[in-house]
Amino acid sequence: MEDASATVKNASTPVEDTPAPGGFTYSPADEEKRRGVRRMKITATGLLVFVAVVYVLAKWAQHSGAGPWAGYVAAAAEAGMVGALADWFAVTALFRHPLGLPIPHTAIIPNKKDQLGASLGDFVGENFLSADVVRGRLHAVGIGSRLGTWLAEPAHADRVTAELATALRGALTVLRDSDVQAVVGEAITRRADAQEIAPGMGKMLEKVVADGGHKRVVDLVCVRAHDWLVEHADSVMDAVQGGAPGWTPRFVDKRVGERVYKELLRFVTEMRDMPEHPARGAVDRFLADFAGDLQSDTDTRERVERLKREILGRGEVQDLIASTWSAVRQMIVAAAEDERSELRLRVRASLLSLGARMATDGRLQQKVDGWVEGAAVYVVTTYRDEITSLITDTVAGWDAEHTSKKIEAHIGRDLQFIRINGTVVGSLAGLAIYTVSRLLGA
């Protein structure tokens, strides 16, 4: 028999360490399975030889007048041989041509490999990658509740936080500073150029004035101006005297300088100490008018835009924008590496809080389940053809001979039990038929 000879031939076959054609690699586990198949082939073939020997002996005994029992044994052995041969043919026909004969509809797996791959891909696509199946399975799992319960455990939250920190550090390490700086600088500049800032500034200034938020700034300016005048009295008076005409007497210039300084100091002091000072009201009106001009006056808005472009075009500003990424990156990396950093502590606390809510809040669980189900359904429905083509293309690329060997190594042992069962069942059926025939004939 072909199986018996192949068994003896392959008994000493070494483990294949090199990949087989079609992408297969026979591991020691695969080789052990193939040895198990060969042992079962020997067993099934041995049982066939056994019933053949029994048949020959039973027929000899029957012709020698041994008695009626020989007929029963011969009938059982004969039917057992028929069943064994039929099942041997069926099992062998799956993987190769029996006895090497090109009998039609044999060597099914090598000849129909591509069709089987296409059918398998269609079967998976229709029965496993359908929207209803995916949605129903995910709904039954209850991902929201399980994920919430899992995240609510501090050890799991710590693990997720550490993994997120590692991923963040890896992403920041891969990114080149020069590329990110260029992108950030270009994005900020383009956004600033595309959007007019004067109306926004006007609205903000208008709200600040209406809320009185500018008064503290005015207070600070008045205090600083008063202190500066007190500390630099001589400088102020010298400046006034220096601007006087050359024909005026020196003592007159000095008296004028002292008078101007005193009046200026008195004005600043009154403005500092009197919240209702007329000058403060003038500042309020100026700021309110300026806020209005920023929103509605064309000339004011154009001047602001020109100033904005001039500022953005300066090299120092561009360098500042570019260097911002380096500072932010260093800050994030340092925070991600430090287990006690505020960033990681906040992420951990957020994960624990989210897990606790997801574990108890039914509405949140439904939302999470809906998001996961929707995402999964979108993936399988959008990329179903690509997923199934992976199966069909992979099977199509397999070598036919090695595909048969690989499949036989995994299921061949069970198939040999079919041969054994066929021998046993055939013998019992033959014995039953012979017995019934003898009873009816009697």
C-alpha cells in the first residue's frame, strides 16, 4: 500500500528547519504530529492486513470443513477488508492520487487548494465579518463593563499609565525637533496671517473696560510713575531746564523746572489717590474709543495688521516660536519619565475615575459599547474584502504539495481513525448481513 511504504520511507525523515515553498516552516511540533500520523497509518494498515489474513484463513478453514463458524468469520473479514479499502481510498484521495493513479476527483486538496481558499474567504466574510455578527458578539461581551472593572483596579491603572508614558516618550523620541518646529512655526504664522486680530482685540478690550479690569493696570502705572518721579526729581528738572530758551536767566529756568516737577508730581499723586480723577475718566474713554476703533475703524485695523505682520516677520519671534516645541517636549518627556509627576498622577487618577464610572454607570457602558461596536462594524464592513482577500491570496500562494503535508500533519491522525472504524464497522456489517442471509436461507 502507498501509505505503508510512505510510512517506512519517512520514518527516519529529519526535522525540516528550512522554510518549505509557500511560506511554510515545519517546526518540531509539526514533525511530531507527522510522526503521529505515520504511526496511525501503520495501525490502520496493520488492521487491514490482519483482516485479510483472517479472511484467507477463514476461507481455508471453510473449504476444509471446519464448520459453519468459518463462514461467519470469512464474511466479517471480507466486509472488513472492503470497508478498510474504501475508507483508505477516501482518506488518501484528500491529499494525493491513490497508488499514484490519476483517478478523477482525487488529490482534492492539492488540486482544489485555490478554490478552497476562496470558499474559506467567502465563508469567513459572510459568517464572521458581517455587521450583525460582529455587533451581536461585542454586545454580548459587554466591553464597557469589563473594561471599567479592569481599569478600576489600581494595578491595572498603573500599568496603562506606564504604557501610555512609554508610548508618549517613544513618539516624542521618533519625532525630529527640526521638523516639528518647522510645522509649529508655519502653522502659527499661517493661522495668524489668515485671521484678523484687531476685532478680537477690540472685543476683549471692550469687555475689560466694561468690567473695570484695566483699573488695576492704571493703579500700577500711577504708583510706578509716582515712585519714579520721587527717585528721579533732579533728572526731571534738568530735562525741563535743558529745554528752556538760551536767553532766559538760569534762576528762572530752575524755578520753572521746580514748578513743572511739583505740578507733575501733584498730578500723578492725585491720579494715584483719587479713583474718580478726571484723568482716569479720560483713560477710560480713550480705551473705550480705542476698543471701538479696533472693531470698526478701517485705518486702525489696517495699522494693527501691519504691526502684526512686522512682529511675526522678525527673526527673534520666529526663533521664539520654534524654541517653544523644544521646551514643551522636554517638559513632557520629563513628566512622562517621572512616576510621581503631576502628569502621570493625573492620568492615573483619571483612569481610575473613568474605570469606576464605567463599572457602575449603565449609560456610560452603553456609550462605550456603542463606540466599540460602531468602530468594529465600520472596520469589518469597509475592509471585509481586504480581510478575506488576505485569506484567499495567502492560500493561493501556498505550495500544493506542502499544503497537503501541513494539513495532513494536523488532521491526518484523526482521519486514520476513519480507516480503523471503517474496518471494524465493515466487519460487523458483513457479519450481520451474512447472519441475516443464513437465517433467511434456513
